[in-house]
Amino acid sequence: MTKPRWDAIVVGSGFGGAVTAARLAEGGHRVLILERGTWWDGDRVPASGRTGPLHMVRGIRYSTRSRSMSVGVRRHGLYELHQFDRLTCVVSSGVGGGSLVYTDMQVPPPDAYLDAFPDCIDAAEMRPYIDAVRTMVAPRPVAPIPQKARAFDRAATAAGLGPVHFPDLALTSNPLGKPSRATMGTTYLPVALRHGAELRAMSEVVAMSQTPDGGWQVRYRDHERGRSYVESAPRLILSAGTLGTMRLLFDARDRLGTLPLVSSALGRGFTPNGDMVTVVHRTAQRVDSVAGPPITAYLTAEGERDFLTAEVGLRLHHLAPSAAVARLLPRTALLVGMGADRIASEATYDGRNLHLSTDRDDDSELFDSLADHATAIASGYRAKRTIVNAPFGRDSTRLASVHPLGGVPMAESPTNGVVDPSGQVHNYPGLFVADGSILPSAPGIPPAMTIAAMAERISHQIYRCPETSGS
């Protein structure tokens, strides 16, 4: 039998895909990485094309009771919006995945959070993988503390809250010696490429199936050439992000029929990670939210429900705001809240689109607490206008999330999970999932380190699994 060209195909290049690709390539595997988005170098936009607000949007997917459709805006766009009935999710598209737009904040999962995984996964088991991520991204303190963090500290003190924490961030230095975010494109992906992995950008996987010898075949669309191609390998790792991975699995099981034995647990356990955004406008003092790394200060609230509220920088990605907007930015603060919500929605699939019915009422206790906390901090800014639960408003039950998680549960049995504790899909040897979709619940913190550490562990598990074909 002819040996396949690739030992493993990785779908996606974010916190799950980049880590897995790097570790497999380091171990001598011939790895192909397929990424639907384009190359981004740090915070620079692609060399071609304009960078107006609409040109930063890849597309909008509507999956509501009244409308199910996809609108393509720009194939090189960075952001993709998913509009469900009462939930809006914003995800990224590009080489590096979510690391292109994340907050740089690297926080390990609490030990208690890991208890929600199968019994073989606990704090002791995960420690070396968390340490491996920490070594790669090298989080460090921000110095000097930027103006927006000092303004947040003053606002918290005025509101009688505190202490304010200044987190270590995953930063590197740009050619001018200034801090720049450490993305997967500056950490793990160079390792993968240095060890022979091939990365094909603008290559969106649209279908997958088993080969007669037990391996895996994917069909992908090259958005630059406008053509479709097929590749195969003994192992296939899905790291397309929570919504992307769920869609691929649903499509293979329910529409194409190529993976009919995928567990009925698919879609269960979805969570928006307790995300809530607040806009604090026309503050009494200068904030300068566009200067410095995204999150440089945060507050925690501990009690019956633990959560955090952080100031977050306004990332313009080289957009040139209008003169009117530019005048408002120095006195506008953006707060983001995250909490361990108790939401465990179930995603469904209609043969074309995912559907989610999640809204704020699914955990009103947490979201009301987040709203109260943000309102108190806003009072410390002495702002003239505050929009809690932006852009919808405090009284709305709608939610917006930039951290959609879950939907591909991990369990020992296919009755309760789609993947086993090694990340391998039940009933399908050689098919793995390594991204935020396998998280069991909301960590209530930025999930980057949790996802990357799980990908480190899954990479190690893949080494222990015999190849299914191609030898």
C-alpha cells in the first residue's frame, strides 16, 4: 500500500490546532494544517485590500427562527458574526485563530474546574501541559502600567472595590521594541513549520470521511483559487473552533452521512463563558483605551458566584476612526465580564445551520451580578453614559459572546460524550478534537491557556494511539 503524503491533517490554526500541529511535527509527523482564513502578521492587516470596518468582517451567519442564511462579506475578513435567536457570537478567522484577537491574558484553569472532566484528568495530570503552554507563550508583567489600567484602578477605588489585579500577559516585542501580542503565529506555528509542517491558508474544510483503509479524507475549498481539493491522512484533528467543529461533525453525521456513529451527545453543554460587555462613555478623566495591550487590569468577585470584570483595550486593527469617533475614544472605557455560568445549552442542526437558544435568562443570577459589578465600576469613572450588556442594554435578555465553548463533550462513554478522554471521537479511531468545543463548562476566565493545555495533552495522547492506516 502506498504510504500517504501526510501523517496528520489539522483543521484550524488557533489555540488547539497550532499546539497540536507543533507537537506532532516536532515528533516527526508529516503535518498539513488547513486554515480557512488568511495570514496575519502580528497586528498588521493583510497586505492586500482595504481595512474599513466592513472589510474586517468575513461573514455573517443568521440562524434564527425567522432567518437562516449566510452572508459573505469579505473572504480575507478577520471577524465572523453568528446571530442566533438571543445570542450573538463573534469569532475570528485567520492564521492563528482566536489568538489574533484575544486579550493576551494567560490564566490557568482553577483546579476545581478540571473536576468536570473525566476522572483521569485533574490538576496533577494537567500541570505539565499548563507549564508547557506557559513556557511557550512566556507571560510577563506589563511595564509601565498603561493609562487605561491606572484609570480602571482609580475607578475601582472610588467605587469601593478592589484590589485590582495586573495580570501577566503573553507579549513579545515588535521590530520597534514595543510590546506586541504573542499569537500562535509567533509561538507554536513557527515550531510546526520549522519541523516540516505545511500550512495552507484560505483553505476551508467542508467535508470529511473515512477512507477504506481506516484513515481520513477531507475536502476543502481554496478560497483564493476558487477550487476544491482532497487530502488524506491516518489522523485528522479538528480544531476549527467551537462553532466550526460542531458544524463539521453535525454535517458529517446528519447531512452527508459519512460519520453516522457520532454520539447523540453532539451539541450538548454549550456555554457563552459568562461574557458580558459594558461601554463606559464620557468619563470624567482620560482613559486612553486604545493604548497598550487589551487587558491590563481586572477585578474579581468571589462569593456564591465567582466572576471577573476587566478593562479591555479597543483594538482598532489599523482602522482609521472618523474625527467624531476619535474625539470620543480618549474618554471611553470598555469593560468585559466573564463568569462560570451554569448554562449548558444544546446546539441543534437543521442540515445547513447550527441553532442555539441560549439567552441571559439561562443564568440570570450570574449576569445580574456582572451587570451590578460593571455599573459600580462605571460609577467610579464618573461617566455620563453607561451601556451595560452592550450593545443590547441592561434590560435585554440577549447576550453577546466572544468565547463560545462546549458542544463536543468529553466522556468515557459515547452515551455521554462525543470524544473520549484522549480527545478521540468515539467509534472513529484516528479522528480527534482539540479546541474549545471539548471544554465541559464555562471556566469564567479567558480560556486560551485551558484550550492550549488540553491540546498539549491530546497531542501526547495521539502519540500513544496506533495509526489506523497508511503504514
